[in-house]
Amino acid sequence: MIQFEQVSKVYARGSVAVEDFTLVVPSHRTVVLVGSSGSGKTTLMRMVNRMVDPTSGRVLIDDVDVREGDPVKLRRRIGYVLQQGGLLPHRTVVDNIATVPVLNGTSRRQAHHDALGLLERVGLSSEVAKRYPAQLSGGQQQRVGVARALASDPNILLMDEPFGAVDPIVRRDLQDELLRLQADLGKTILFVTHDIDEAFRLGDEVVVLRERGQIAQQGTPEQILAHPADDFVRHFIGADRSERSLTTTRVDGRLVVVDGQGRPVGVMRDGA
Ligand SMILES: Nc1ncnc2c1ncn2[C@@H]1O[C@H](COP(=O)(O)OP(=O)(O)O)[C@@H](O)[C@H]1O
Ligand SMILES: [Mg+2]
């Protein structure tokens, strides 16, 4: 469990990135922070692994303040996936994945063996193991980024717009893969995105942010879709978009679902 307790962050020259933010990320759940660029998402995420220290307030992991103890050790037990992979360019894929386990004391041989298993887990063939990051597609690099984050078997995964730089079809594949992985692994995932559809697909819980990390609404995707808290949320989630405002019409005894432009998009199952 990750707890943010009334955290604020004022950067040099007085810019307030986050103001009085409080949130609980329950264990084994995926919580998605979604907000526009500059709303404070990255700042909040980096408070968890101490790449940013809050100006006030605390962040706790399983009831222990992250500021107790060594930040390097802390980071080695938290998986972190960035938008641009963050892979080491001069190391092979397998070395990239094995780096942290080796630092943690796993033998090189074992770490390489485990890395091949992780590649398979994220849907890559072991053929890519000996390549360098630049020899992979954007989507493959992000898969390696996820494998690397999983390598030390952390309880917590921080994912900062990890699929933001890949095209929509690959993005969808990566999202599906993450859902599959999470069903198996049950990590505590804090995921950041500016894409509300991604947030709704991946989040057990979604936190919609305004500027300065102010929470506009927090809830399951269903709750937010059903009852947007205000006009800001309504606008942010695109409540008026035609694919969000569905109606049904009866055709030969079946209920056909129709979008806001009158286009048929599906059929209600019997009993639904
Ligand atoms: N190192 C920094 N120094 C000064 N201001 C920063 C720094 N990092 C972020 N900010 C500012 O803090 C605000 C929140 O930034 P960030 O957390 O990166 O938002 P997001 O990830 O939602 O785009 C922005 O206004 C940004 O310009
Ligand atoms: Mg960011």
C-alpha cells in the first residue's frame, strides 16, 4: 500500500507543482493518475521512489515513511517504467533486464536466465536478448522496459506514461499485455497517463487531476462515467463524445446499442 499524506511540492522559483495531495493506493491494485500535462503527475510518482522529495507531507509504503532508509535500496525494490524506456543504450536487452538483480546480489548467470523468462512474460522472443535498444521498435523497447521493471520482483510498479510514445495499435497491445501480467502478478501499480481511455482500460481506480495535483474525482471507471463530479470531469472524460453516450433501440426483439451519432455499435446480450 502506498499512502500520500497531504504532500505538496514547490519547485525552485516558487512554482507549485502539487498542493496538499492525499491518496491511498491499495496493495495489488492498479490506480491511474490521469490529468493534463503539467498537472503534477510525474512529480507525485517520483515522490514514491524519492526522485522528488515533497516540500511538506509524507509518502508511506506499507506504513513506513519512504524517507526512512536508503533511497538507492528503495529504488531497487520499486519497478519504474518511463515513457522512453529509459534503457541503457550501450547494453544488450538481456543486460538491461539483469542489471538490478545483479546489483541486488543475484549471480549473473541466474539473472540472465531469469531475464529470458521475463522477455517471454512480456511477449518478446528470446531472439531480441542480444540486441541493443536502438535495434528494437518503440513497442519492443517499452516491453523491455516493463521486463526490466519486473526483474527484481518488486511489489510496486511505477509507470509514467509508459505507452505514450507508441502508435495506437501497439499501445493497445501493450495495454492488453499489462492487464494480463497484472492478472497473474497482482502488483501494486501506480500508473500515470494523460489519456482517459487508457486510464479507464487499466485502472481499478482512476484519479482525475486538475492543476497542482488537485483531485477532481476519484473512483472506479464505472463510477466516474456514471456520475462525473462536475463540468471539468465531464469535459475531461469526453462525456459528450458520441461513443460515450449510448442508447438502445429494439430491433426484432433484440436491444441494439447505438452511439450518439446513431451508429449501431453492438447488441445487448440476453439477460443484460
Ligand atoms: N524540476 C522542476 N523544476 C521546476 N518546475 C518543475 C520541475 N518539474 C516539474 N515542474 C513544474 O511542476 C508542474 C508539474 O509538473 P509534472 O509533475 O512534470 O506534471 P505532469 O507529469 O503532470 O506533466 C509543471 O508546472 C512543471 O512545469
Ligand atoms: Mg509527466
